[in-house]
Amino acid sequence: MVYKQEVSANNARLGAEDALRLSREVTKIVVAKGKKIVTFDMKKDPPSDDALLAALLGPTGNLRAPTIRKGMTLLVGFDEEMYRGVFE
């Protein structure tokens, strides 16, 4: 896979401000939390900042890992099926 930028979650902590900035650069956000997958349409029905941060941030207040941006889609968390839907 070719990627433009890799940021280690161990070395760089991305907080609420960074998460909101990233969310404003995409049209779709897909978040996996456990077995639950939530999709946000940032053009048609953008959520409130509080709802978005509740989904994007972990208990430490940092952006949850892994986080991948592919085009105009932001993937947060890991779910194999979610990744297949975006990368296949």
C-alpha cells in the first residue's frame, strides 16, 4: 500500500483540536468501537462537535488508533469488515 504520511500514535498525540480538524477535511467518517460501526456523513448530516469527539477520542482524550484517511474518508478504530469495504 502506498501512503503519504505515517504518524506513530506512540510519538504524536492528536487531541480534540486535531480530531476536529481532520473531520472537517473529509466527507465521510467511519468509526469502529468494539463491534459497533458508526458512519458520519459530514456533508449531508454533520454531527455536533461533542458527538464527533465522543466517537473519535479514546479514554486518554487522544484520537483513537488506528486512524486512516483514504481520499475523503476517515477510518477510526479497527474492524476488518470496515477496512474491506473501503480497501477492496
